[in-house]
Amino acid sequence: MTLPAETPFDQPDLAALLEHSDAEALDTLGFGVIGFDDDGRVQRYNAFESQAAGLRAARVLGQDLFLAVAPCMNNFMVAQRFADARAEGVPLDDTINYVLTLRMRPTKVKLRLLYLPGATLGYVLVQRP
């Protein structure tokens, strides 16, 4: 599926669109996309996020998102929301203001947390100013 490069960060039903998009389509987006499985392992990592975070996809893919890649998100605001949504079998689509702190000076961002019951991956989207 082709995802238009102009797809906005706040696009309705974005979780379903991401789930059915290939890596090439994710690389056209103007915000970071991190897709991870039920075990927390990163399975998708787009070019925008790689460049913005300074982490090559090869270094991130297969790693635990909340323990190895972004431990600054291993808290009630991010990781716990995914755990709760999965445990309760309910969709998650929350946007929060956040400050990333790992491997960089503190950076204010917006995070969009996406999960659909039955989906292969959950997604953290990162919009930088």
C-alpha cells in the first residue's frame, strides 16, 4: 500500500494505514515511525526517525524499544499505555507532549501512541518541531 508523503501526523485511522504500508511508504513520511511487536521488539523504523534520532535502522531493528532503544519511554506515560491496551484488548490512539532525553539534549516532541487489537504491531510516532 502506498501512503502519501503528505500524510499528516494526526491522520484518522493512521494505525490501520501503517499496518498495511510497506517500509518504503513509511520512509516518505515527515515524522518518525517506530513499530514494535508484542514483545516490545522494534520491527519497523522509518528513515525520518533514523535521521532525527541518529540511530541506524540496523542498530534498532530487533531491539527492545523500551529497554534498549528508548528507555526514556519505559514509563506509565508510554510503555504502560501499550501494555494496558493490549491486556484490555482495546484500541489506543493518544497524542501526548513529551521530552526525549536519551543520547541527545532534551528534545520536546509530540508522541502519538497507536495500537489496534489484533494488529501485528503497536506504533510510536514522533513529531519534532
